[in-house]
Amino acid sequence: MYLVLGCGDVGFSVASELKGRGVELTLVDSDSKRVGQLKQMGYNAVVGDFTQPEVLKEAGFERAD
């Protein structure tokens, strides 16, 4: 499982590539509207500041490669 921290242009490109490969991933972004859009596109996404341990825990940090 991979975490993509931040989903601007670069983060989204990375996420798209990983999703295309069928990799399990979770995206973390502080913009709730963006996270909502990502979820509508079929991504597992979490709203929050990825510098905060509780946000990383919610995103599944313990399972990430």
C-alpha cells in the first residue's frame, strides 16, 4: 500500500500512475473539496495535514510500503 501525501499536479500524476497499475493507495490532502473530488473518481482519500501523526494513522501509515 502506498500513501500519496499532497495531491497537487505532481501528487495526482503519481496517484494516477499507481492506480493504473492496480496498486492499493491512499491520498492525503488538506483541501476537503479536492478530497471529495478524488473520492468521486474512485480514490481512497483522507482530508488532513499529513505532518500530523493522527492523519497518517487514519490514512493507514502502518500498512504503507
